[in-house]
Amino acid sequence: MKEENVKAVESYLNALRQKDLSLAPFADDVAFEDSVAGKIVGAENVKAFLSGFLPAINDVKIIQHICEGEYVATHWEVDAVFGIIPIMEKFRVQNGKIVEAIGYFDPRPILGYRAFL
């Protein structure tokens, strides 16, 4: 199960790298949350949100996965027009599909520092 869950997460990150969200193994009712998106539910809604960021992505680098049961915590970096942004993301995977993804990162490079003044 551990390898299957990591494979699902890596497929999602590869989808971002390749700018092809059809490769992301989201469950239909996936719950997605981060400091820019807030909370989004549903694969099509998540893909619609993420598609706005695809043009800004240059590369994705996986640093480490930590697995326990159906959970995968992944430390990864996105190299984007905003710079390199380190991300820690917690995934829950069931039957090879991502059912939950919660990302933790500093949003200031994306939103601009003025948004936080």
C-alpha cells in the first residue's frame, strides 16, 4: 500500500511538472486546501484552480516522502516564476486516488508581499 500511495502522489506532482492535470489521480470528491486556494472540493474544481498556476511552473522537485497507512507527507519544491517555493503537503490516498491534499507553504512569493502588509 505504501508504494501505491507514493505512486499516486508522484503522479500528481508529475502532472504539475508536465502541465497535464489529466495525469493527476484525484478522487472525484477530493478535498484540496492551501494558503492560496483555501478549501476546494471536487476534482474538476481542483483542476480548474491548479490550471491557473501551470504556466508559472518550471519544474517540481521531490525532496522526501513520509508514509503511514493511507497518508503520505511530501516535502517538495516548485520552481516557478515566483522563485523556488518549498512545500510540505499531506495527502490521503485511497484505492490509488488522492482523496485529500493539504499544502503548507509561505504564499508571499505568489501573492506578493504587499498582500501581507
